[in-house]
Amino acid sequence: MSLLEVDGLTRFYGGLRAVGDLSFTVGEGEILGLIGPNGAGKTTVFNLITGFVQPSAGTIRLDGKSVVGLRPHAVAARGIARTFQVVKPFPGLTVKENVTLAAFLRHPSRRDAEAAALEVLGRLGLGHRAGDLASQLTLMDQKRLEVARALATGPRLLLLDEPMGGLNPSEVDVASRLVDQIRKGGVTVVLVEHVMKAIMRISDRVVVVSQGEKIAEGPPAQVVKEPAVLAAYFGKRAAP
Amino acid sequence: MTRRLAPWVAGVVALAALPAIVPNSFYLHVAIMILMWTLLGSAWNLLGGFAGQVSFGHAALFGIGAYVTMILFLKAGLAPWWGIPLGGLAAALVSLPIGLVCFRLRGPYFSLATLAVAEIVKLVALNWETVTNGSVGFLITTFPPVRFFGLAVDWESKLPFYALAALLALGGLAATAWLQTSRLGAYLIAIRENEEAAEAVGIDTVRAKVLTFALSAFLAGLGGGFYAAYFRYVDPDAVLNINLSMEMVFIAMVGGLGTVAGPLVGAVFLTTVGESVRERFQVGHLIFYGLFMMLAIRYMPEGIWGRARRLLAALRARVLGHVAA
């Protein structure tokens, strides 16, 4: 059975359909890339799965159990963590405090939560910045902090929203290895990403979304050759 | 542990010694006002300073505490030492529906909603005459005789009220100190820093805010109950006035948002500044009060206590640095 099953997911904003009848599944231990042109509705899909936005129709199941209608904190408690495209650290707190707050979800005692936070920070290579204010980090490190905080909630499924946006090529390599390492740690990953090189390299499978609908699905190398995908990205004349 | 307890012990000793030192009952009155405002500033600070939810409606909770204490005493014969905590509980209960409605709004919209709620409560008090006596209000003429450790309590003296106010103020400060070390306190700071991120990492932000609002309301209600017993007079203009809400905001801000001692420092400064300019300038004393507020906020945005704490930390680091070198 799949870890995440999304079926017929639909969301309207007034008359505008942001996501329409979208269905896909994510298997345990998989890395799924969610790609598509700007405005395709990828971030909305993340907001729907994590309870920040409620679907107009459709079902979302984690391990067979529906998470529709839950508030974001309850979705996190079920085991789905996310990062934000525009990083949202707790700027006035230290890196360690940022992650400890997330670790409280699985570790009620402060001492355990702090230990768990330091462990995650060490794993992500942020251990040496634990005492610094989150607002003092570089963008790359803030993105790492975002991932560390999500991981500290002890998720089974991690949704990464453009973790590589704004990073330089060598940083993208580091981030790609990080995503792979997260999967090896037993966490299933769905990532929205525009950096095609990274998507091609790390995802097992990609789902292509355009105007809120799924237009293609499959292994990355195969999907990028499909005419519908080329049309969505480059316009109809570019497609053979 | 001893370092953390030391300021509390010093505070209790100072509070116990104060009545013997002050020259006359006016100063004792000022001390009582400082203690009452410490409690009220602490109440507001829990929600405004830690969770970043700026309420302009705490007068409603203060007023509910005052009315409940007063009505229980005059109509049910319940003495104020029962009435004051019940007033606090009533305010906490009323805060639940207010919180559930107002916390749907964020930032300035939340603040305006609390302002509106406070006005609604005031209008209810003005018009629900069978319960509240409308604009006439209530007046206590005599207190029941009480013996405390065999001694008759003299209600005409300010001493019993001073003791009560000291106890309440310590309670407010202790509640803040507890919150600061608790998980709830950490959640509130997360909410203040970024509410969406707080939800995303599994913090039930609505629950945290509603709980804190109830605690804050309880303390504000205690303050109101104390006010009713001390001044023996309650009417909508006195206990449901928007000035009360503003004063709580100012005390927490001038003292230092999100700190334990901030409301105490703010209450000391604002009460003494208020009382001393009132003495000298019969007309227009509020101008000086306002000026002081503006200067404090302009030059010490982190509050007097916030600034002092930072200076102390810098000094300590420098001294220790010298010792190490």
C-alpha cells in the first residue's frame, strides 16, 4: 500500500480552479518530484495536504487514513512535515530553539526535545550554528534550518517546497545529497522543484502538473520527453 | 537554583518591610497602586508580550472581575476574599468565547476586535440595570468583621489591602516566571515569531492562545476584584474604561515585553510619574505622562527592564572578560 494517496483533489478560489481532479500516490521510501510551470498549483497541493488550505473536493490519505479537515498542527502530528518556499524561521530565536520547538511534538520534556534538536542539526551540518540567531544565517543555511525543523517533528512524509530555489550550483549538489540522505534515514519525500538537474538526479518518479491538472507521470528521463510536458513548459510549437 | 530564587526572596523581604518605612498612608496607597498595576501589567504581558497578541480590551476582563466581586458581596453576602478569586474565574470563563471569536483574526484586526468586545461589555453593564445597577454602580459601605490570627482586621487601614495587593502582584510575577520556563511559553514565542511556521511544526496555535488568554483574563479579573474591594466603588466608567486597557499595554511596553520583571518596572515608573506630576500640575498632568511614555518607547523600544537587562549582561561579559584576561 502507498504511504500517501491523493485522489480527485480539487480546490477552487472563487471561479478559479487552482487544482483540478489531481490524483497520485507516493510509495514508502520513495522520492517523488512534483514539477510544472509557474502557477501550476504545486504549492497549493502542499497547502492542501498539510491542512493550510481545505480542499473543495477529493481525498488525501496517509497510510489509508484521511487527513482532510485536520488543522496543520494535527497533520504534523500524523507524520506529515513540510517546508515553505519562502523560508519561515522563528527569526528572533536561535537555531537550536527553532528546532527544539519542532521536537516538542514527539518529545514532551525539554531535555529530550533539545537532545533531539541537536541530533537533527548535527545530521544536517548545522550543529556549529546552534547558538546563532536564525535571522543571521545565510539563505542556504536558512533552508537547511527549515528542513531540520521539519525533520525534528519526526515525520514519515516530508514535503519540500523548492528547497533549492535561490541556491548556487554547488549548493544544489549539497542539497541533493541531503535529500537522498533524508530518504536513507527512512523518510519519504515529495519535492516541488524548478531546478531540473536536481529533479532528474534525485527523484524516482515525477508528477507533472499544469494548470492544476496532472499531465504526465513516470520516471524523470521519460517524462521530460513527453509532448504534453514540453508543450506546458515551452509552448505548443516547441512540442514535436 | 539559589540564583533564581534570590530576587524573589529579596522582593518578599522588601514588600514586608515597606509598610514600616513609608512615612504616611499616601505612600502606602502609591505602593498598593504599583502592586495592582504590576498584576495587571503581568496579566496583559502573558498574552501581549509572549504570544504577541495585542489586546486593547483587557478592561472588560478587569471590569468583570470587579463586578462579580462586588455583586457577590452586596447581593450574596460573599466576602471579597472569596469574591476576588471568583471574579478572576468569571473573567477567565468569559475570555473563552471572546478568544474563540477574536483569535480568528490576526494582528491589528485581533486588537480591534478586542477593543470592540470591551465596548460591548461596557454597554451591557450600562444597560443591564437589574444586575449591574447601570450607570449608578455599586458602593460598599462596610466590610464584614474579620479576625486574622486572633487579631481583628482593620478595614479602614490600608495595611490589609497592601498585603492582599502584594500577594496578588507576586502571583502575577510567579505566573509569568512559570510561563517563561514552560512548554506553553515556548509555543507562545513561536506564535509571536511566525504563526504559520508554528502550526507547521505541530503547535496547536489556537489552543495555546486560548489557554493563555484565559490565564491572562484570570489575573486581570483578580485585579478587578481587588480594585472593587479597595476603592469600594464600581461603575462602568470606573472599571470598564478603555484607559484601563491602554494602561495595561503601556505598563508592559514601557517595562519590557515578554519579561518577568517588566510589568513591575513599568508599574513603578508609570505610577510614580503619574502620581508626582498629578500633584504638581493639577491641569494637564497627562501631557507630561504622555511625554514620558513617548520618550520611553522612542529610546527604549525593548522597555526599561529589557534595556537594563541587556546593559547588565554586557557589563557582566566585560567584567568576566577582564577576569579571564
